[in-house]
Amino acid sequence: PKTVFSGIQPTGIPHLGNYLGALKNWVELQNSASADDTLIYSVVGLHAFTIPPGDPDSLRQSKLDAAASLIAIGIDPARCILFHQDEVPEHAELAWILNCLTPVGRLRRMTTWKAKLATVKNATSLDDVDETDLSLGLFAYPVLQAADVLLYKATHVPVGEDQLQHIELMRDIASTFNGRYSPPKTPFFPVPEAVAPSATKRIRALRDPEHKMSKSSPSANSRILLTDSPESITSKIRSAVTDSTRHLTYEPETRPGVANLMDILSACTGETIDDVVRRMDGKGHSDLKAATAEAVIAMWQKPREEFERVRSDEEELRRVMWGGAERAREIASRTLAETKRLIGLA
Ligand code: TYM
């Protein structure tokens, strides 16, 4: 049996990159799960706080937005354990233990904290990022992520491409722990595997296709949010940066803007890239944009309506999430107790 774990930060309404890179897979894993598989999905507030938003109220709202978005796209709290990470304190406690097993040199090689600091500081190059400004929490972010997954002894972790370095680290941490503390021949933590979508691992920013679509990219027109209206989706895609070559070809290296639209179109409709290229043969950029906008609008029409419905009943939403936290805690507290026994702290 599989145990699937994944998380999303409550840093705003999820965008198309989150959805096509990861969340869509969460739903597919749920819908294809067998009865003895366990699915655990978390809104990771402690991770969002690694870059503390100034306003506590907006963080509280973002947590509810993220939870409602997951239910809206089809995550079913009756079939999955859906919960807020910050309502299960075991995450922070296991993270501390794993911090003590993780060399600083290993974390220094991660590009994710550099990229985050660079965006916050508006630095143009990762080399300009100054460690003096780095919080201990942001530095240890990937270790907390390892704790998230290992607490549930998860075997599969559906994520987008930008998270693969974090999966590598959690695999290393699991192996290190097993090597030092597991009873012989019975590894305590399964070494988790990433589950990445076959084609669209990485969706690019519409206005800046050199970079990934991200919650923090400077232009809001670069990302499409789950709650965007059809008009807004159409206008964002219409203003996507492409190139001046007339006919349409799929060349991600040299034509990232066009390839990104083709990736989005194929992921939304389920067509292969070859299908898309064939369908667009002899057509122009505006046809590709129109087809892509139409596909995104159709894919998200129901989730958008669902979001409004789920989000409007905050009391029910909190109740559902609290129920998830209780179920998560049952597993998490057992793993943490076993871990402490193995290392000599209990
Ligand atoms: P977060 O909240 O940044 O993003 C959630 C998921 O969306 C994927 N993603 C993308 N995929 C393709 N193209 C893009 N442009 C794009 N942007 C985002 C991310 O890869 C991610 O899968 N560290 C995680 C949260 C986390 C987590 C975990 C994940 C915390 N603990 C444990 C898995 C297991 C993150 O920053 O996600």
C-alpha cells in the first residue's frame, strides 16, 4: 500500500503552475487510490511563515483560501486526510530532531532559499543574495518539509519540478536516520519518492517565460489564479509573451513562451504535445492563445464555482480541517513517539 503526502503553502489562491505541476496529480492519486492506500494533504502554514507576511489576518485568510481551493479542485476530506500543518505540533518537533541530523553545508547548496530571498530583496542574481538576511527558519525550510513527509512514513510525494531538490534532501535524511537508528534490516522511515507529472513539470510565468509561474513574481499578469474570471484568464493569456516567429512549433529551449502555452493547452485538454502541434498547424499565435484560454476556462469553471461555495461557509471549513488535523495527529504522534524512543529521548 502507498502513503501519499504533499503540501501547499497558504500564500494566496493557488495558480495554474501549482495546479498543473502538483495539485492535479493529488486529485488523480486520490481517484486512482486503492482501499488500503493513505492520502494525506496539508496546507503548510509553518512553511509560509518562513517569509513572515506582515499581516496576521491575511495569513489566517490565506489558510482558509488554500483549504477551500483544495476541496474545490476535488480533494475529498472523506477520502484523504486534509489538514493544516500548524494544527499538528508534531511537525515542528520532528523537524527539530531532523535539524540535528542535517549538515548546514547540505542546506547551503539548496537554491530554493536563495531564490526566495532574491525575490523578496529584488536581487537580480542569486549570487547577490546575502546570507546575513537569511532567517534560520527559511534556511531550515527543507528540513521541516522532510519532517512533514516522514511523520506519516509517506512513500510517494506528488510535487512540481522546483521541489525535486527538497525530495532529494528528505531521501538523504531518511537514509541517514535509518542508518543510525533503525533496528537492523528494518528501515524505520521509507525513503520517499517524488511523483512528478509526465510532461508539464514546470509552468512558466506568462509575462516572463524564462522563469517559473510563481506567487511572488512581480507581474500579476504572469499567473492565472483558480478564482480568476474567464475575462481575466483571456486577457492574461492574450498578453502572454511569445516571440515573433510566425508559425507555431514546440521548442521549449528557444521558444519558451510558445512552448509554455502548448504545455498548458495539452495539460488542460489531455492532448499530447504532438496533437497540439498538429491542431495548431498553419495557425498563428492568437489562435494558440485563444485555444489555451478556452481550455483553462473550461477546466476551472466548476472548481471556481465550488471555491465560492466552500469558502463562504468558514465555520464548516474550519470544522472539516480540524477533523483532518485530529486524524493526522493520531499517525504523527505515533511516529514521533517511536522516533524519540529510537534516538533515546523517550
Ligand atoms: P508551494 O506552495 O510553493 O507549491 C505547491 C506545489 O506547486 C508546485 N509548483 C509548480 N509546479 C509547476 N510549475 C510551477 N510554476 C509551479 N509552481 C509551484 C510545487 O512544486 C509544489 O508541488 N515546499 C512546498 C510545500 C511543502 C511540501 C511539503 C510539498 C511543504 N511540505 C511536503 C511536499 C511534501 C512548496 O513550496 O509548495
